[in-house]
Amino acid sequence: MAYKDMRGFIKILENRGLLIRINKEVDPVLEIAEINDRVVKHGGPALYFENCKDARFPCVVNLFGSYERMHLALEVDNLDDIGETMLEFLEPDIPTNLIEKLKALPKLKRLADFIPKHVKNGPCKEVIVTDSPNLGIFPILKTWPDDGGKFITLPMVFTKDPETGERNCGMYRMQVYDGSTTGMHWHMHKDGARHYRKAEQRGTRLEVAVAIGADPSVMYSSTAPLPEGIDEMLFAGFLRKSPVELIKCETVDIEVPACSEIVLEGYVEPYERRVEGPFGDHTGYYSLKDEFPVFHITCITHRKDAIYPATIVGKPPMEDCFIAKTTERIFLPLLKKQLPEIIDMNLPIEGVFHNIALISIDKRYPGHARRIMYALWGMGQMSFTKMIVIVDKWVDVQKPSEVVWRIGNNVDPTRDVVILEGPLDVLEHASKIPAYGGKMGIDATKKLPSEGFTREWPDDIEMSGEIKDIVDRRWKEYGISL
């Protein structure tokens, strides 16, 4: 059964011993971040800080910092199952007779059940502040020493396309400048930035609403790399198997999840920029200062006993790694639908998800590995991947050490390395030009005679199955403990 809000998820985590409460006073400036960093890197629980210095409300961090908690968040035993279910809905069913039309009705009904539902009242409106709204009441974190200030790190930022009215919800960090203004870190590739550019071209403000703290499916959906035009709240409804309840804001024409803990309403002006950053980012490096739009807050609504959620990023592994690995597993079936040769994919944590992709394929013809590289570099978020390694179907890409072993043995750099240029993630700092630079593809597959390989290719060393069975049966006799 779907969680009603973030509190329902917190309760489940606490009941299972996956969240601990800390009642000692802690400082949102650096102290919480250091506590969290140590806990995450030791596979520890979510942390609920009840007494945050200079703030009126508690702070919760590391809600999603393990595979177990991601499974609980999305209420599944296997993340791959979500992608398979998505495929069921995306497969085109073209009924040709009455019986087939009748069979399609349940599927259409289930799709309708995911459409967001509008409500008039919600807990996010328990307190409404339009007179001098002030972010200072919340325990907003500064996470690393050289950060430009405090940052809101789990915001669900809602905007509408100025031309079509189409809704978008994305997660973009927000540097706090003062009690009523923040930065809006819209990367050029993001839909929120696209809406803002359209508003600028019209010379008009863009209304924005920021929800903080909702049920976990909604929070995850704001991070998902959905195709342009797909409503994140519809996707959240699909994940939670019931519609997201949305409520109209007080001062802007935008709807937000009614179950939210906190909602910030306001606008960004055309052509207004302010320096934002540095920020200790998920790459493990500080992202540098740059100019971004400025968000002006006109109203804050919140629950009377609001809980402020935050995530802390830095050198991996951190909480965001588990969110990103969830995305990898959910969207893999869709990728395989487009490229059926793909067997598995691993975006290793150390590669911070846009730097390295390990892909196994069922290689069938000469140049097949390169075809997959080029196809992936032309697909959505995968287009920003800096390095792609292709291996054969029998290689387990979930074991990076095996992939590195294959690279070391199977690759002739003069033949098997592809270098080209293209778009990169905005956080890529090694390229000469921001968001554009070199990409590398490595073909670590077994080479075929049809690819011009005339030498004999050696077999892998593998013990015979008969001997393995004998040793399995006799293992206790040997008295070896492993």
C-alpha cells in the first residue's frame, strides 16, 4: 500500500531499525554532514536529528542510503521488476476486434488510476506565511567547508512550460542567499532550464513552487531521467500504484503534492543572475562558482510539525549513489527494448554515473560494440556519458574487477579505442569547454575474424564441471574454512 507521505516511510524505517533519532543538539553547518558521511560510508541507517541548532524543526538525512531502503521506498523486492512493469504499459496494444478491445480495458483503467488527483486541502497548508517568509526557521545544511553557503538539497522544483502549460518537476540544488531568495541551479540540459529560457524569450517571470519532503515515490520521481513531456507526478503514481494528490499553491498557479512537509512559492525573473557555488558535489569535487537564476520566495507553507529532509553528496559512496543505481535498474529494461543486444549495464558508483558505463552485449557481427556505443551516446541522459566499455555477454559487469581484467587482456588500444567529441554533463570539470568535450569508447569484446582478427583467440581458463562437483561434495572433508 502506498505511503501517504514521508512520515509513513520514516515510521517503517524506524520500526525496522533502519533509522535512529539523535536528540543531542547538532549544528546544520558542517556537523550533520560529517556525521552523515561517516554513517553512509559504513552502510549505516537514516538519521533523524531532533534538535538542530538555530532551527525550529528537525532534519532527516540518508533516507535512501541503502538498497534495502530503496526497496522499501518504492515497495518492491526487486528494482528490475519496476522496469519490466513499465514495459507492459508502453508496449503498443492495437486491438483488431471486440474481444481484444475488451482485454485492453483493464490496462487502460490501471493507467487512469495513476493520473494525479487534485484536492482542496492538504497538510502542507497547516501553516501559511505570506508576510515576510523566512527560510531561517528550517535546518538547511552547509555540507562542506568551501561551500558558498547553505543549500537546499532535496527540493522538488515545479514549473510549467510558458507555451503549453506542461508541468515539470526536477531536483535542482538551491543555495540560500537570505531568508527569501535562493539560487536556482538549472543546468542547461534540464527541463526547468528550458521553461526558464522560454519565459526569458517572452520577457516574463516564471512561476516556481518547491516542495520539500513528500512520499518517497514522489521524491524519487523528481530525480528520474524521464523523456521530455512525461509528467513526473504521473510516473510517481505508477510507482506508488495510486494517484498523487496535488494541491494548488497560494500565490502561484502551480500544484504541488498535498502531503509535502514544506512548500516554497515564488518566481524567477528573466535575465536575473547571481553567483552560485562553490558546492561540494556528487563527483567528489567542488562544482565551481557560476551565475544562475534567482528564486524569489513569496510564500512558505508547511506542516505545523514539519520535518526537513536533506541529502548530502560528496566522494562516493553517498546516499545519491543508491538513488542513481535505482534509476539504472528501473530504466535498463527500457534501454534493452531499444537495444535488445544489451544484456546488462553497470554505472559504477566510482564513475559517478555520467563518467563510466559498463555494458555487456550479445555480440553478433563486426562492429557491433561500436554500434552500441554510438547508439548510447545518442540517447537521453546516456548521451552525457564520458566513457563506455563494451564487453561480451558472459562477462558480469556488476563485477568491475572482471571488466578491468577483460580490458587489460582483450583491448588493443590502436584498434579498440574510440575517441570522439560530444555533449558532457555540466559537472564535468576536465574538458576544455564546459559541457562539451572528449568521449572514449572501449571495445573489450572477443574479436571476430570478420573484424580482421586473424590470430587464434585463447579460451578462458575454467575448471571442468566434473572436478568442481567432486570438490563441492568433499569440501567438508578437507577441513578448510573460508
